[in-house]
Amino acid sequence: MDIQTLTTFFMWCTIINGGLLVLWTIMCIVAPDLVYRTQRIWFPIPRKTFDVAIYSFLGLFKIFFLFFNVAPYVALLIIG
């Protein structure tokens, strides 16, 4: 596997996971009640607990996105 293939792979990983991060963030900002009602079917937890959990997972996903997608892509662009 060469650097060009890895760069293309991480580019698409960054685009796809970045799109998911943006979609998730927009859904939590624009329609938080819809998200809560949808998830309440499977996880019967109080609203405050849900808010803490969803924003914690959103922050964790953002950190993983930056660490495992953006950083390797930028590093490959630099060395490529």
C-alpha cells in the first residue's frame, strides 16, 4: 500500500466521519426533543441524563475524529 492510497483512504474517512459529526451536531442543536423522543424508546432515561450522555458522546466522537481521521490525513499530506 502506497502513500497515495493511504492519503485517499484517510481523505474519504475524514469526509464521511466529518459529515456524520456535522449531521449529529445539527440534529442535537436544531431538534433536541426529536432526538430525545427517538432515543427514549430504547433507553428510558431522564432528559438531563440524556443531555449529558449525548453531549459527552458528541465530544468523544469529535476527539476521535480529530485524532484518528484528520491528524493522519494531514500527516500524509505533509509527507506525501
